[in-house]
Amino acid sequence: MATPKLTPLQELEARRTASASDKPKRVISEEEKATRRDRVAKAKDALARSVGAKGEHVTAARAALKTYLQRLNEPKQPDDAQFETLIEAPFKAPPKKRTNDRY
């Protein structure tokens, strides 16, 4: 007997479901959930407060905060020090670069 030929869409769906069932489910502890909730609240607060801030550094810092919020479910997350720097970035101007232009 000939096996029925799958359409490309059916083939993709079969591959997706097969690979999804192979992965072990990641268990998130209550402590980690609380930490995430706290970080999300802080990141959203920093975004809200930085709306009126001015400077070239603000747009990049806000984009970094938005990217952090988009990638919450990824396994690699910043540590506490990096997170604090991320939250403070829209409000702190980067140090000025020194030049040796003495004419």
C-alpha cells in the first residue's frame, strides 16, 4: 500500500508537534515567578517614567527595556546588577567621551 502524501503544511505541523513533545517542560518555581513579577513591574515603571526624558541615550535604553519585556520567557535572563543598570539607563546620561583636540 502506498502511504498518503502530506501537503507541505501538514508536514510542517507534524514536525512541529513531534519536536515539541520531545522537549522537557520547564518548571518555574514560585520564587522565580515572584522575581519576574517584581522585575516586570520595575521595567514598566521605568518605561512609563522615561517617556518625557530627553537625550540620545534614552531611545536606546527604552528599546533595551522593551526587548527585555519581550524576551521574558527565554532561559537566559540578566542578573540583578545588569537589571538595575537596565532600569537606570534612561535616566543617566552616559559619560562624555574625551578627545585630545588641542589646537
